[in-house]
Amino acid sequence: MEDLLKLGSAALKKAALNEEAKTYLLANPVLFGLLKKAARRYIAGDTLTEAIPIAASLNQQGLRCSLEFIGESTRNEQEAKEATDEFLRVCRTIRENKLNASVSLDLSHIGLALSNDFCYANLTALCQEAAAANTEVIISAEGTERTDAVLAMYQKISTEHKNVGITVQAYLHRTPDDFKQLLSLPGRIRIVKGAFETPPGLSLPRGKELDEVYLGYVEQLLLTGHRCSIATHDHTLQQSAKQLIRKHQPPATLYEFESLYGIQTAQLTALKEEGYPAKMYLVYGSEWYLYVCNRIAEHPLNIFQALNDIVSE
Ligand SMILES: Cc1cc2nc3c(=O)[nH]c(=O)nc-3n(C[C@H](O)[C@H](O)[C@H](O)COP(=O)(O)OP(=O)(O)OC[C@H]3O[C@@H](n4cnc5c(N)ncnc54)[C@H](O)[C@@H]3O)c2cc1C
């Protein structure tokens, strides 16, 4: 059973990256319609206008939100500028609607793969607009080929803006060194296990060792009183993190549990009901294909949920 699930997961990830399959599926109205029904579980809408009522409703239920306009690796400055403008709209909408929400993004979406200076200018504009909305911008962790560039950009922007945070992948062998430096910067550290395939020897696989490493980072963050986000759907890790919170008693303003929209929502709601700060990560936009395939692939039994979503009215 375990082997079959791994096989299914690998196949789904491969299918997600197959450009021919993607083009065919997205160009076929019937298949696209079916896929979109499955995607709805994980995506807050095609547009910001669709995502905002969901964020507002989650806020009313006592959950904070992260908002991401989905996309990555823009190929030219025009695309990166358009993405930046959209994120600026997100900041303004958060302010106008008085949402309890922050912004999350991939730096490659706003031009990191094109030019450092261009990306820095875009990120600076976003940090300023986020500050006006009294909120923060959290930078996502991308593939290992981008880790150096992402961390360098974070270090640079942190000298001028305090409302910017970073995502750290616990599975990378390099993270202990990076982590020490990141602790000296003021921004929130979101700790995740890590989603990307890495070249051999660079990362830990899922399992007990990674769980211990993950909790080690959580403990250091709580102990040093660093603002952090405990971003996982792993129920056991969430329970262990609760024990660490009870042990170290950090102020509730410093930490939050965070999970992705549509995934193990009941666990996040339970944490919120118990009084822990909890945040839902909402993504929206039309470039959802890869994101949705990955969410299904990382937990292949989700394929049955997707089938059910497709056949449901
Ligand atoms: C808020 C947030 C931001 C993130 N940002 C990044 C980022 O910037 N860079 C990056 O590399 N990764 C990011 N990730 C993804 C992260 O690295 C993991 O790949 C993802 O969270 C799955 O790992 P896990 O901690 O939930 O544990 P896993 O060991 O993968 O799963 C533990 C358990 O959680 C549940 N679960 C996990 N995934 C699913 C799913 N898709 N469907 C249903 N149940 C599931 C299952 O019960 C599973 O047994 C982010 C995750 C979150 C929650």
C-alpha cells in the first residue's frame, strides 16, 4: 500500500510537469471544467474579488489569512510588473476591507529570476504598501537552485523593512546555518517541511528525523521569542508544537499555526477553538494547475476527494 501511494504520488508530480498534458487539459473545455471542480477545494478563486469574501468569512470565524496571487518564475519584466501590481492591489484591498491578512509570494513571481535590482524595487514597493495596510509580506521558499538568491534578497530587504518575513524549509541540510543568520533578522520565520524535489544529498526525506529537526526549529523560535509561523498539516507535529508552547509560554502575538486552504482544515479549526492563533493560506489566480496537482500528489489519497468533487453537483 505504502509503495503504491509513493508510486501514485510520483506519477502525479510527473503529470503536473508535463507541458503537453497541461496544454491539452487546459485547452479542452470539458476536461478543464472537470479539473476546475477539483481545484475549487484548494483555490480561493480566479480573481482577488472572488478571494476576498472567503478571507473575510475566515476572519469572522477567528482565522487570520495569508493571501497569495498564484504564480512563479515570470519570464519577462512585463509579467513580473503585472504580478507586482496585483500584489499591490492585494495590500490595498486588505487595508480597505480591514482584513486580518498578510501577503505571501514567490520572489521569482516578481522578477527574481530576471534581475536582483528589479526584484528588489518591486519588493520594496510591496513592503511599503503592506506597511500602509499594517501587515507583513512573507517570502516563500522555492527550489534549491534559488535558495541563495531568495535568502540574499531577504537579508537585503530586512535592513530597510521590518514587515517582511521568510519561509524556511526544515528538510534542507543547509538550513541550520541559514537559520542562525535568519534569527538575527526581525521578520517572521515560517517553518515548513519543504515541498520541492531536491538533488540527491541536499534534503531529508519525510520521517522521524525530519519531524525532530522541524520541532527543533520550532523550539528555537519559541525560546528566542522570534515571530514565527508553524506551517504544517501534520497532526502529530501540531500537537508537539502545542506542548512546546505550553513549556515556553511565548506571547500569543509571536506565533501562529498556519495551513493551506482546503487541507486538514478541521485540524486548524480545532487549534483555533483551543485558543491558538491560526492562519489559513489562501491562493487565488488562474495559474492553479501545478499548485493543485502538487496538493493532490503530496497526499495521493486526495485523488478520491478530487473524483468526488468532480462528480458532485
Ligand atoms: C502555510 C504554508 C506555506 C508553505 N510554503 C512553502 C514554501 O514556501 N516552500 C515550500 O517548499 N513548501 C511550502 N509549504 C509546503 C510544505 O513544505 C509541505 O510540503 C506541506 O506543508 C506538506 O507537509 P506537512 O508539513 O503538512 O507534512 P507531511 O509529512 O507532508 O504530511 C503530514 C500529514 O499532513 C497531512 N497532509 C499533508 N499534505 C496534505 C495534503 N496535500 N492533503 C491532505 N492532507 C495532507 C496528511 O495527514 C499527512 O499525513 C507550505 C506549507 C504551508 C502549510
